[in-house]
Amino acid sequence: MYCHQFYTVAQSIVPKKYNCYRVRDKVKIDGKLDEKSWEKAEWTDYFVDIEGDKQAKPIQSTRAKMLWDDEYLYIAALLEEEHIWAYQSVKDQIVFHENDFEVFIDPDGDTNNYFELEINAINNTFDLFIPTPYRHGGQPDHDWNVEGLKSAISIDGTLNDASDKDKHWIVELAIPFKALKYDDLLTPVPREGTEWRLNFSRVNWKTEIVEGKYQRKKDPDTGKLLPEYNWVWSPQGIIDMHWPEYWGYLIFKGSKVK
């Protein structure tokens, strides 16, 4: 069963590619995306369900774009959302227990020694290092941090207010290349033509309002949480982000964004 599933997925998944250009001007991490560089950078395709065409299209849209310079990988994402909420405010809480945006990076593309960053709508982060995928017995290091990370959120709407409908929230990140290290493992600064494996995931939960606060909705018959939506840039084919071989390709271009 396991081998057959792997073969079927491997035959059907075509990882997406993104050409990442160098910045033209200094990027201020404020969640506004009003620099010329961001205006010129191409959006990714709209995110799809993690299983790809097996499931319906997401009910809310998500896109991302990227830039780089000699110090940082810059990531921006726009998440359409009618109800923007987040309560987890302590660093390294399990952010995906609420709605979040997630980044997965495998710089050398060997499917091992990769990095994960999660962020919610109040700019709280959860980051970890995974030496090998969970299916191979990998044990994540939750104490690892993206040292020097710059992050910002902007919201078009009202946070944690169920009385109205919101429009979207924007995530803006600057990830230092020098932070992508673990013990003796170092990530070289990219050059023109460098390729990384990378993917984005958006977790969205079905919610209900209890005493004025958003809560994840439960199945009334079983009392268990209803499954979350998982929307991604490059589809995995299975409900599991921890198959780095299915992530997309990030291709660093030497020229500045036009």
C-alpha cells in the first residue's frame, strides 16, 4: 500500500518553479509591499489544495512572491480571509493550531536537513529544523530559531472581530541566509542559477464563535476537530508537507527585478 501510494504520487506531481530576482531598492519589512521591487516581482500561481486536483479549489485565494539580495530571501504572501483571527502570542507555540502561513526550505534539495517557519496574523512565529522527514523517524528541533528574522503583518479588516467580514492579511518576511544553519550545516549565499527546494502552506480551520471568540469547529457527533484546509503553492499529492521531493523549485536569478 505504502509503495503503491508513493509510486502514484510520484507519477502525478510536477513541482512548480519560481524565478526569484534581486531587489532593485531597499525593502522595508512592514507588511505594506509598496516598494518598486515588490511591485515588479511576479506572484506565484494561486495556491491549490495540498492534494492537488483530487480536491476542490480553495475557497479563499493565496499567492506569494519572492526577492533576494546578498543577505536575505524576501517573501511576501497575500491571504484572502473573511475572518482574520489569531490568539497565540507566545514564541514557538504550535502556530498551525490556528490559521497560519508556513514556509518550508531545503537549500540543497537532498530532502534532509530542512527548515520550517510558521507565522500567524499577529506576527507570532514558530520555527523548527527537521534533520530527516518524519516518515523516516526524523525528530524536529523546536529550539532552533531563524536568527535575525524580520517579519511584519498588515491586515485589511479587523482582527478577532466576528461581527464583520475582512478582506485579507499580508505576510512579509526577510530570512537571513546565515540563519539557515544547524551545527556544522551551513547554507551558502545563493548565486545566479542556484536552486532550492521550497514550498508554502496555508492552514485554515473551520471555525465557530464561542463567547465572542473564534474556536476551531468540532464534529457534533464525535467531538473531534473538523479537519483543516491545507492550501499550498506546489501540490504535494498527499496530505503531508514533509515530502520535500514534491516541493517547488526556487531559482535565484542574478539580474534585478524588472
